[in-house]
Amino acid sequence: MAHLLSAYCTVNPSPLTKAYYKPVDQRSTICHNSIPFRRYESHISLRSPKEKHQRHHIICASAAHKVVSQPDSVSPHISNGSTSKPKKVMIIGGDGYCGWATALHLSNKNYEVAIVDSLVRRLFDHQLGLNSLTPIASIHDRIRRWKSLTGKTIQLHIGDICDFEFLTEAFKSFEPDAVVHFGEQRSAPYSMIDRSRAVFTQHNNVIGTLNVLFAIKEFSNECHLVKLGTMGEYGTPNIDIEEGYITITHNGRTDTLPYPKQASSFYHLSKVHDSNNIAFTCKAWGIRATDLNQGVVYGVRTDETEMHEELCNRLDYDGVFGTALNRFCVQAAVGHPLTVYGKGGQTRGYLDIRDTVQCVELAIANPANPGEFRVFNQFTEQFSVNDLAGLVTTAGKKLGLDVQTMSVPNPRVEAEEHYYNAKHTKLVELGLRPHLLSDSLLDSLLNFAVQFRDSVDKQQIMPSVSWKKIGAKPRTVAI
């Protein structure tokens, strides 16, 4: 784990060396040919911390856009006196599941987009022996294909946001009007494998977000932060879950306070820490921020990712990164019993990935005020695990699949039967038009899983990470 963040460079520097990237001078020539670019010029320099005057570099690539109609109320432009220019959106973690779909969607809606990513998510798969159900092209090939199809440009900044010097260069180069922050280790099971991954999750997520807040303060103080949070921050309280804040009367006095947090993993705890840091900096520095407490995402296709196979998004089905509905559909496709953890009454909010990108766009188009910390609960429907298993079973049978269900010991520490009623009205009020889970949508997701079922590694289906057995020593997930 000590070398986890070296993934953003294709060479093997010494422990005292770091890789930096900077916008390419169009007159320059390629000085390092290990980066898989064909048409893009890039400069990479390695330097030790003592070499303060060495030039920094960022890899820049191009990408494109197919024009799709958008609501009249949403404008990707900002006024600058008598002129109007595209709003510039930096997407941190733009190579990931939600980030990639969002990057293409916003580019397709005429925003000027830059992706910032360390590519470490791809390294996790190599370390744990996991793989996406779908074949995933390199980020360079993805961006190149988007460019060839649509003619629009997506910049690419490869580096680690925990390195503030790198992040500074990215901010100064791109000058974002909004930052969409997906750049966190997003798996609760991953954070519970062992001590080193728990520490990595907290450091990567909390310090990375803190660096983003400082970058906004120092270099782009009007920038709107759109941060992906999680409904898991709230836990499963025996009262209704409000959107971020709750009004309480105690001993005759009333106040509106942040909703109590009951995180259930080191990952979810990192999100709670993020929320506290963002709320504080909004109050202290006047930052404008929207926290999108997202439910469980399902699906793989968006209008943009369907345009070409090289734009295809990842679909995780394993017990570490796979989300419930995606996992169940893959299990049904390969004839594996659906793995219901414990009693199966665990209830959460769910949403289609097409709604994830729509919610982000709405948040950007309707920014928070300076000093305002908004919290939106980002999901469209609530289901228990048993509800999902029943829906997949019914849909699978219509397609001729023999779908069975099995209860497996719950690897998590959580209530398996509980009250759950979470509010989620603010994004609807902004114009969200949700894609609800229908028979046709389930059929589509199941057919997609059937299409790629030959690539499924059945050894990765069963859960292998236990909350109670988390260890101190780094280990490979048991198979």
C-alpha cells in the first residue's frame, strides 16, 4: 500500500521522486514515450523535492461532444460582461464509474470539462485480482474516441490531489467555475480489508478533499464545489432522515442543526469528516458548496457511453466494489444464486446512473451562494435487499433465467431489519426527472449482464471482507 499512489506514472521513480504534469507547449516534442498517447504531445519530468525549479507537467488530451437537447432552465454558460463563455467544470475522479459518465454528459451539454485523476482505481483491481464485467479502455483512448466522435475537448490532468502542488497546477491551468469531486476511494468493503486500506481511505478522502478546499480558497474563490457524499453518513436511524439538517426543540429552545451522523465503515466515516470540513470552510472562508448524499447507484449505460464501445463504463460485480442491484443482475446472468446478506431487510435509497449525471448537472447549473453549504439527498427510490432480489428474480424468469436466492452470513455490522424513510425533494424541485426502476430497465440491465457473462469470474461473487475480522496486516482478498 505504500506505493499505491504511484499509479499515475508509468515509470518507477525512487521513493524521493514524484511525477508532475503541466499543460503542454504546442511547440514541444515528446520527451517520454511510455505514456500511451498517439496524437497528443506530452512532457513528463521526474524530480526530487529538492529540485524546486524543475518544470511541472500535466498531460492534456482532447475529447468531444454529441449535442443533446437540454432543459431551457439549464445553461452551461456564464456571462462575462457582454460576452458568454462555456462554464468550466473540473471533474476529480473522472475516470471512475460515476465520474466518467458525468464527464461525458457535461461535455455533451457544452460545458468545458477537465478530468483530474490519479488512475488509482484501476490499480485496486490489479492488486485484488478483480475486474469490471465490461472491458474498459484506457483513459487516453476513451478521451481520444470522444474527440473523434464529437469534436469536443476534454482536458486530462493525471495526478494525485493529495499532492497539493499538483492540484495547484491543475487549478491554475484550468481555472474551474465548478469542481465536481468524485475523487475518493468509494468502497466500504475496501476500507474494511485491513489497517493499511483503512488508513489509505481516510487519508486519500479527507486530505484530498481538504486540499480541494484550499485550492478553491487560494486560486478560485468563486468556484462552486459539488461534492459526492453518501446516504451512508446518516446510518439507519429510527426517525425520518432529512436533507442535511434537522430542526430540534430541546428544553424549550429550538435550533436547526446538521442531521446526526452514524457512519458504518471507515469509508463512510471519511465522508462524515469531509462534510464537517466543507461546512466549516463555507462558514469561515465563504466557499460555496453542495454535498450530494448519493444512494446506491445501478446501471451502466448513459446516452454518451452508448455512442461507442471504447466509451463504455465499468460495471463492478464483485463483493468489494459491486453495488447490490448490479451484483444481482450479474449473478442472475451466470446462474449464481443471488447473495442476500443476512435477513435482507437492509433498506437504502437507489438511483440510475443516468440520474447521477442529471443531478450533478442540476447542482452546477443552480450553484450554492457564497458561504452556503447545501445538502441534497441524491436518490430516487427506496428498496430493501429482499425487494431487489424479488425484482431481479421476476425479471430474470421473463428472460428464461433460472434465478435462485441464497442467504449468506452478513459480513457487515448493520441492522438487517429497520425503519428507513429519507427525504429527497430538493433535486426534484430543481428539475430532476428520474428514471425509476421499471421492468424494462431491469430487462435491459439483465440483458447487458448476459451479453458479457462469459467474462465473469465467479470466484469474485461471494463476499470476502468481514467488518469484524479486519486485520492489521495488508492482505489480498481471500478467494
